[in-house]
Amino acid sequence: MSEDVADPPSDKLDRQIIVLGLVIISGTIMAILDTTIINVALETLGQDFDAPLSTIQWTVTGYLLALATVIPLTGWAIDRFGAKRIWMTSIILFVVGSALSGAAWNIESLIVFRVVQGLGGGMLMPTGMAILTMAAGPQRLGRVMSVVGIPMLLGPILGPVIGGWLIEDVGWRWIFFVNLPVGVLALSLAAWKIPGGPGQNSSAALDLRGLFLLPPGFALLIYGLSTASSSGGFGKPSTIMWLLAGGVLVGLFVLHSLDRGERALIDVRLFRDRTFASASVAVFLVGTVLIGSLLLLPLYFQVGRGEGALAAGLLLAPQGLGAATSMPFAGLLTDRLGAGRVVPFGIVLFVLGTIPFVLLDADTSYWLLGAALYVRGLGLGSTMMPTMSAALTTLSKPAIPRATSSLNILMQLGGAFGSALLAVVLARQISSELGQSTGGGRPQKIPDEVRAQVAPQLAEAFNHTFMVALGLSVLLLFPALLLPRKGTAGREKEAVPLG
């Protein structure tokens, strides 16, 4: 063989990238677990603090609001200070918020400390994605995103299990204290393994006008969605007011960003790229069905079937196992064949796995539901991270940090929308079937002796709600068909320095 012929660049994940991925996972797993781990503790917190569910729910809503508010700052912060510094600062803030939350003395202090947690956790995932994406280059994006996606899919499954066990056997404060040793480990690994240095644009100026438009706009939108969930509908004048206010601020930011361009907090001109725009719509819908369903499924097992929090978490495990099975293969196939050939197949699997939940009766077999959840997991693992990697394949390297920030914002907004929508639909269906619902968009806990009599009505209420989730899943096919149908494995290897 001629020596003049250069060896093609390797598209395998080398040891350095794998180790870097494990370092990123050690940090992101905390924030993702905490997004769902507290859901199984709401009843216990209400008893300990003598607070109604409508107030207790702010421990979740406040965290999500902080998460969505700080995400838009990530791209600028990485450019200005460097990815390693932002990563380590976020971990410190999250760990401090966790320690304070575990030591909370009343519900008001817990809500405030959860906001601190969210401010730290909001930048962990986009910063970690940017670090890995810039290190690996475009030809390995699918597999890199599969690495990042492990905690994103397994975390919400493990969260209820770990939370249920800690609450039942240790105490609710340990759902926060458990983050302390994990955070110290993540911080140590980051200091050791993530290359340091200044940002790529250390003189970057913060877009103050965008800062006062975009994060408050997102916060108002998510707050409006949360009030819809708690008050039982999107038609309430107060809910419409909050949503309109948020929409106006986001609209003003779009106009501002078009004028300011790449100097804006988020450059909306990125959406002129058809691949990025299509993938962004898909990412929003993935967030809607994924996070929304992760709230709906535990409610079915706990309210509809009377299981405890720990048992409900264990019953959800097949979905995580399915995701873990398909994600490595989905990443490899995405790099070779293109997301446009992988994601539609994943969506079909997800839809097939959801159908049994649309046909629930009072005593549907757990074995059938477990198999369905495994198929749903296969679909999720073949959909979420390939979609996010496709969004980045056609962008320039300098645009990647801001693009990853945009994708994470869309994922959070989709999750907030899905959670609020499915909670509203479920509350209305249970109210229609049984004539009862609770504040906060959650059904009341039904005594075991009553549940046996109303089990068919409960099954019917969940059937209708899962039908909405199924419809949202089908909508995913439309943007998925516009994703690239060519792989990236043959592209020239490009890796940019870490900031």
C-alpha cells in the first residue's frame, strides 16, 4: 500500500473521549436525578411541613424555573470564561443548593434552596454536551450524544427508585444529601481530566437586553404552564395572562436577536438551517413526551394501581433498560446512516410501546406493561440523542456552544409543556370519571378499599391521558422525516480546543 495515502481518521470513541464522557456523566447525573427524585417525596414533605400540595409543588416548579432561566447564559459563559470553569462552578452551586435543601427548616426555605440547585443544575447538561461535542468532532457526534444521553434517560428512571428507597428507609432529607459525595467526586474528576484554559472569546460581552427578555420570558411561560397544571386548565384568565406575557417577551427577544446576530444570548438565525430547525422541533416534542410521560407513568402505578413510590419506580425500570439497550446502537447507526433513517424507526417503537397504555383496564398485566415499557425505552434510546446530534452536524464549530444551549432550552420547555398538559388532562379525566381532583393538577390519593370499586373508571381516565401522549408521539414523525439521511462517519475529523 502506498505510503502517500493517509489513513482515514478514526471514527471510534478513543479512551480520552470515553473518560471525558464518564466525567461529564458524574456531574449531569445529579441534576437529572433531582429533576424527578423529589416527585415521590411530595406527600412526605406536605406532612412534615404541614403544607398543601399546591405549595409543595413549588419545590418542583421553582427548580424547573431556575433551570430554564440559567440555560440561556451557558453559551455566553462558555465563550467568556471557558467550559471547565463553568462546569466546576455549576457543580459547586448545585452541591451548595443540595446541602441547603437537605437542611431546610420550612417549606419556604426549601423552595428557595431548590432554586439555588436549579441555577447550578441548569448549566451542567449544556456545558457537558459542549465539552464532549467540541472534543470529539462531527464524525462521532451520534456516539458522543449517546454517552451524554445515558443519564438523561436512566436518571429519570432511577430517580423515583432511589427517592422511594431513601424516603422509606432513611429520610427525605437524604434525597438532597446524597448529592454531596457525588458532587465532590464530580468536582475532583473535572479538575483532573477536563482541559482548562480561557474561553474562545474571553472579551465576549454579555447581552444584557437579551438577558432581560429571554430568561424572564421562559420563566413566565413555564410558570403559566405550572399554573395550568395546578388550577386544572389552560383556559384560566391568569394562566393565559402569564403565557401571553412570556410569549411577548420571547417574541421581543427574537426581534432583538435578529438585529444583534451572533452577539445575542441565543442566535435565532441558527434556525434558518433546515436541519437544525427540524431537529429543534423534534427535540421540543421529545421533551414533551419524555418528561410528561415520566410524570404520568408513576401516577398510573401509584394512583391507578395503588403501588408505593419504590414499587412504582421499580416497575418503570424496563423503560430505562430498553433505552440502555438501544442507545449505543442508535449512536453508531446515526453516524453511519444519518438521523433521518434512525429516528423515525425509534418513534415507531415508542408509539408501539405506548399503545398498551391506551388500552388499560382495571387489572392489566404488569408483564405486558413491562414489555411495553421496554419497547418504549428502545424507541426513546433511538430517538432523543440522535435527534440532538443531528441538530449540530451542519453547524460551524463556533456555533456549537450556543446551539447546545438552545437545544437544552427546548428540551426543558417541551418537558414543562408536556408535564402541565398531561397533568391537566389527567385531572379533568379523573374529575369526569370520579367527580374528584386535587389542587395542583394531581389526583387525590384514593384509599385501597375505594380503589377496588372505581378501578375501571381510573383505567379509563388514564387511557384518555395516554391517548394524548400517543398523539404527541406521532407528531414527532413529521420533523423526524426532515432529518439528514447521510451519516457523518466519513467526514474529516475535526476537534476544537476545550475552553
